[in-house]
Amino acid sequence: MSVPSDPEFNLQPPATFDTWIAAQDLAVKVLGGTDADPTHGALYYANLETVTSGWFHDNIVARHDLHPILLKQGHHTFFA
């Protein structure tokens, strides 16, 4: 979750960043139907140790009835 006043709002990794390139490749495969979605269809994700958005906490994290946790990977939690 980000807002335009966030200094990292338009942050883009450099084109040579291997993880970024791998993520782009995976996105193409998932959207093309050749690979499974590793997030199990998540609509939202966050590092719950660092998230500062009250809206995100109140409307996503605290609403397990609408947004159950689909996956925890590293420091990130993915929600439906």
C-alpha cells in the first residue's frame, strides 16, 4: 500500500536487478497460464512488521472474513 507522498511511490529497481527480472518473467508465465500463481490468487500483500497504513490494517489484516491469509513467505503475508 502506498500513496503518492511516499518517497518510494515511483521507486523502480534497475533493469539489471536479477530478482526484478525473475519476477517479471514469472508474472508473464502466470498471466499466460504456463505457471501456477505462487501467491494462490492473493490480492494484497504486506510485510506486517513494517506496514504503517491504518487503512490496510483495519480493512485487510483485521478482516479475516473477507481477506483470509493465503500464504506467508519470508516476511510477507498474502491476503485474498
